[in-house]
Amino acid sequence: MRHHWLDDDDDDDDDDRPQKGDKDGGLGLPEGDKIGKLYFKSRTVIVAGAITDKLAQRTVAHLLALAEDSDAPINMLISSPGGHVESGDMIHDVIKFIRPTVRTIGSGWVASAGALIFIGAEKENRFCLPNTRFLIHQPSGGIGGTSSDMMIQAEQVRLMRDRLNQIFAEATGQTVERIEQDTQRDFWLNTQEALDYGLLGKVIRSVDELK
């Protein structure tokens, strides 16, 4: 059973192996040797679109490659409607796992599993651009099969919800009870509300403000 926050086009059945002509080893870098090299040198990781297994694989590969290259900070630009919880978990955990500091930068919207990735960074390293919106809410999952299977799956969704509530509580400074109450339904925040809530560290307008 895959758990997700928002419905999206599931392209996980696509072949994730590097295709003929892929020179980036499946890292999802921009096409063209010069652009790809400049992108890697910028130490920026782009997380855009639905959070899928494929996106998580590419993002983690990019993070690990940058971590191997040097201990300098990594900037992660995020604009996502959400997606698979487990894929978000993977990126969230690797942000904390690697040695370099990762600075997450929200743009557009940072929703659901995208918000989980966003809070992988420490609060002082969580930034966003002025027009960003945030969304947190309960996870959901497709439940089916026998009645026994459905009971097991429902319990797993409950455990996931409790775990995510704890993660967001620790990241924001809110109580678990407050997170649980606020995420009963879609909970949208603008930049000021995200700052007040503890989800966001700083609103920036220029890359110079990261330094």
C-alpha cells in the first residue's frame, strides 16, 4: 500500500534506469554538459512537482553526490503539491543524514509531502520566496482487500499520522495536539502565518540573503 497526501499522476512504473543519452547518471540534471556542470557547481537541488519514487531517487542521488563533493552548504529549492509520504520521508531523512547543511527554499507552494521535505532542514535554514504558500494536512492511503487487510492498512495510516504529527511538532515548536487539530482539514499558511507557526525561518527576496 502506498500512502500519499495528494492525488497525482503516478509515473513510478516508468523505467528509472538512465536512458540512452543520459549523461547525468539519472540525477535529473539539466540537459547539456555546460548547463549540467554549472548546475552541479551551484550546489542547488530542485524539487519540483509531485513527490514520487523517481523524484526521491534522483534528489537523494544528487544530495549524496554534492555531499561527496564537499561539505559546503546545499540549497534545495522546493515547489510541490505533495505526493507519496515514503518518498518524502526518504528525502527528509537524507537531508539530516548528510554532512553538509541543507537550506530549504520554498517557492510557489510547499504542500503535504513537500512540506515534510521542507522541514528536513533546521528552522534557521528554512527559507521561502515572498509568494510561497504552505499546506499541511493528514495523510491518506488507498485501502482495499479483505476486511482484515483493511483493518491492518487503517492502523498503518493511523500510525503514520501520529508519526508525522510528531515530526511537525518538533520542527515547528507546536504541540502534537495543536498539529493534530490544525491538520484535521487542509491547513493553508501564507508566509507570515508560516513564520508565526514555526514552519518557516525567514522570507527572502534575493539569493544574497542566504549568505
